[in-house]
Amino acid sequence: MFVQSAFHTVLAGLATGGLVAAGAIGLGAPIASAAGCSDVEVVFARGTAEPVGLGREGQAFVDALKKDLKGRSVGVYAVDYAASYDFLQATDGANDASAHVQQTIATCPNTKIVLGGYSQGAAVVDFITAAPGPLFDFNDVLPPEAADHVAAVAVFGNPSDKIGRPLTELSPLYGAKSIDLCNGADPVCSPGDDRAAHSLYVETGMVSQGADFAANLVKGAAPAAV
């Protein structure tokens, strides 16, 4: 099966692509939006070996998005997973992110969701938006209707790019609302060998570019070609 082979290659690429430490609930029937629901919920998965939380790229993404969405409330969820060098554990992050997205939809159906991930975290996002069904240990698959609640997806240093399958092409439901950015010869997402490039997504402005893209979609603009 091509999709399973592609994801296997993505995970293998995380291990061999020069990666360095970069410093099951259903949707059910929607209920009335609960008090305290934010206008926007950001779900971000950090990169390998980054401290628990959003990671440097995730925090910069959230900061830029909040600036772009001034006047809207923005909630933040850091995907709970090991982000270790055991890359098959990315599926733990995918299960956690999927469960949180589904819980957000069930309790806050009017909240617009923004998905994001960096490096191994980008692979987490690949799983929840592109896997057609259970794959490896990923079993909490998002139902198709969840896509109606996700306004935008932004990933950085995505290993699927290395095999010529960026998220914009990999996901039928989310591809058109996704931005998948690779920094030059970053070996995690390209055939290049510039290891330093993998740690410079904030400095190059690509994180801000991703936040601008997501903010425009949250505001209701049509997706632009990237």
C-alpha cells in the first residue's frame, strides 16, 4: 500500500536524514459552545528533543499568529508526546493531537482550529491529516467532518517533503489549507545536507510566513498557492 510505504519512509527519514536536536473519541453531536471557548485553538507538535511544550518554533508560531489575529482569542495546546529519537512514537503524538482536536470540536464547535508541527511534529500532523485509516500505532483517526473545523495547517521541516510528498499533496482533505515549508537544503525535508538549516525556521522568517498563511485562512481568505 503506497500510503503506508510513504509514512514508513517518512519515519525512516527522520532517523537517517541528518535530524539533530532542535533545541478515541468520536465527534458525536455538536453541543452549544461552552463558556470559555476561544475563537481559535492552535494544536502544535514540537520537534525532536525539544523540551516539553510547544518548542521554540511552536512558540514563535503562536506569538506571530496572535499578533496577526489581534482581537481574537487564541487557545494553545502543546501535543503531548515524547518527541524522542524513537520516531515510531510520533504515532503517540498523532493519537494525542487527534483526541484533542475531536474534544475541541465536541465542546467548542465554533472554534477554528489551526494545526502545526515542526520536524517530527510535522510528521505527527501528517498522520492526523493524511493517514486514510489506522496506521502503525496510530488508531485515533480524525473523522472526515473534522476538516470542516480546521481552518489551516502549517508544518516546518516536514520529512515527507524529502520523498517528494509535501502535506499539500499528501492530504486530500487538508492539503488545500496547508502550508509546508522546507528551509533550503535542510536534510530532514530535502536531499540537501545543510544541518544548520533545520534549526533556522524562526530566523529565516518561515515560521512567521506560516503564521501569516494560517491567519489569513482563519479570517476567511481563500488559500493561496505557496
